[in-house]
Amino acid sequence: MFAFEILCKFHLYLSACPLFFWNDGSQDLLSLKNHLLEKAGFLSYTYDMRFIKKLLSSPYIHQMRPRQYTKNAFIYAPLFFDRQLFNPHSFLITTLGFITLCILSSAVYVLNDIVDVDSDRNHPQKKYRPIASGKISIKNAKIFCVCLFILAFLMAFLIDSKFLMLCILMAVINIAYSFRLKHIPLIDVITIGILFIIRVYSGAILIKVKIFSPWLYIVTFMLALYLGFGKRRAELASIEGTQNNVRPVLDGYTIPFLDQLISIISTIIIMSYALYTFSGPSVPDNNRMLLTIPFVVYGIFRYLYLIQVKHQGGAPEEVLLSDRWLQGTILLYAVSVIYAIYL
């Protein structure tokens, strides 16, 4: 039956082909050509592509901020370091957890933009966000936010009850962050670090990891602080010498202070990771993990170069998605880890 359908569509396509080369501009002829192609399934494909493009350009999709989903990839860390990367069930359950965290993150982004709508309208970049620009009304944004939270919690409930508790904890922390914690210097970035640890712990819960090195939790927390303080530095540098400070928490920071914090944290990251490579409970005894240290060191230095020399880092996800050197480093690091603990 399937082969017969393909043959019929191919016959209709051949019937329409001459119409491409002979067209006198007649509306009837054009309608006939479109009719034949639609029967063959080609116009429906075009319409589907137009629908997808229209969907992707929707303000609701933009409001969900899919480019920031990269931070939720930390849920894969236990899967990767516990040697379960090629386990189909573990990979599937972790991916479902990743999707759930992405939906939950989008709900938080919508809530955050509702709370900050007035300040965002005065921001040079954030004023173009769907809620701040008026493309999405406050009423619709609230409904959208509630729907996303419900969907995320429902998915978490269906996946694992402990995972649901962690998602609720993340939601509570994020709500507290949106209304209060993000306005307190140091606490704002530490809160982000705690959320990163929860992401990693969620991955460990989903695949029932028995031994996950404490060093990796320390590295995760410190890496989150590194990115968070780097972002604050970039934001502070972008408004230095101007009066355009739309983020009040920046009043509690100075660039020299942030440079000191970043220097301390980058040292802790490198030392903690180095200790993990030869003392972690799940690390092989062949010391191959030591080969991965140079990639971690270069990644830390590269990001420091970008925020201090190239004046980037205001949006870490944008840096990650645009800097080829960082992308290459992450790829080589992943390959080296696979060689060290899987082969």
C-alpha cells in the first residue's frame, strides 16, 4: 500500500513537471499546477515549513528563551561521568528530565519578565522582549506562565516523585530570586550556583547514581559562580561611565572586586577538578582523566579572556553558542573524557 501511494505521487509529480516549463500566465493553469503538486504532497511540505517558521518566530517562543536552555544540560553530568551515556534507558530518562527543566526555566523567565516589565522597558536590549515591548500582554503572560509551571510539574510527576520535589524546590528558589534575592549582592549569584547543583543532583536522582564524586558538585557550584560573576562584570563594564544602570544589584559591585572574586573562583575550579581526576570515587585507576585537565584550564582562561579583553560575557549562553574556540574546547574535552572512562 505504501509503495502504491509513492508511485501515485510520483506519477502526479511527472504530470505537473511540464507545467513548470510551459506557463502562459493563465490563472487556471497555475491553479492546475498547484493542484497536482498538492496532490503529490509537495505543497503541503511547503506549507508545513511556513507554519514551522511562523511558529518559531512567535513571541511566545521568544519569551521562552530557548537559547538559555544550555544551562539545563548540567543534568547530563551524572549520566556522562557515571559511564551511563550509552545506556538507552538512562539517556532517555535524563532527556525527559532535561525537557522538563527547560519548560520550568521558561516559566521562570516569563515570571521574571512580568515582575521586571517596567525596568525592562528602560533597558537598551531588554525593551525588545515580548512582554516589555507589548507583543504579549501581562494578562496573557500570566496565563502562559501558569500553564508552563503546570506542564513542568506534571511531567516531573510522571517521571519521578523525587524529581518532582526537586523541580518544586527549583521553582520556589527561582520565585524568591525573581522577587527579592536577585537584588542582594553576592546572594544573587550564589543562588544561581545552588540552582546549578540542583540540576546536577536531579540527573543523579533520575538514573539512580550510587557514587557521584563530591568534587564534581564543588566544580559545578564554582563554575556557576564563575559565570555569574563574569556576567555581572560584563554588565558593569557596559554601563561604566554612564547613568544607565537598570539593574540595582550592580551598585553593590565594582570591577576590581569582581576581578578578585573571579580570580579566586577560577583557581578553586581548576584545583577541585584536578583533585577529582585522580581521587574521585568513580574515576578509573589508569589516571587517564588527568589528560582532560588542559581542556578545563583553557576553557576557564578563554572565558576570562572574552570577558576582560573582548568585553563579552553579558550573556554566557550567547558566548557559548557563538565562540568557536569554546565550542571546540568542550568537544575535545568530551572526547577526552570518553576515552578516559569509557574505553
